[in-house]
Amino acid sequence: MPRYEYRCRTCGDTFELSRPMAESSAPADCPAGHDDTVKLLSAVAVGGSTAAPARSAGGGGGGGGCCGGGCCG
């Protein structure tokens, strides 16, 4: 289940809640009981390789890479 980060506008506390995606925009009470909260935009870390895609030796006409071959080169 996804975790969402919220901040209380009353006390300034930041907290996280696990809830279904369908409820991500629903109001959330802060742990201190205040109801004036806002959902924060969080950066998401996605696993995988950090290496750049390999470029073709032909240089230029290509099939993909980072920008479809149109501007890399």
C-alpha cells in the first residue's frame, strides 16, 4: 500500500499515512488531532540501473537512446 506524506498547517508536524491510491486526496487528521492538513508532493525512488543507455557506434541515425536519436549525437 502506498505511503503519502502530509503536513499539518496548525502545528507544522509532518507525518505519513499508508492508504489506498483511491484515498490519497482524502482529508487526513494529524497525529495531534488537527484537521487542517495538506498532502505533500514527495519524490519517489525507483529501483533499477543508473547507467546511461549505450549509444550506437553508427552515430546519429538511430533507434532510441535517451531521446529517440533525433538530438543526441
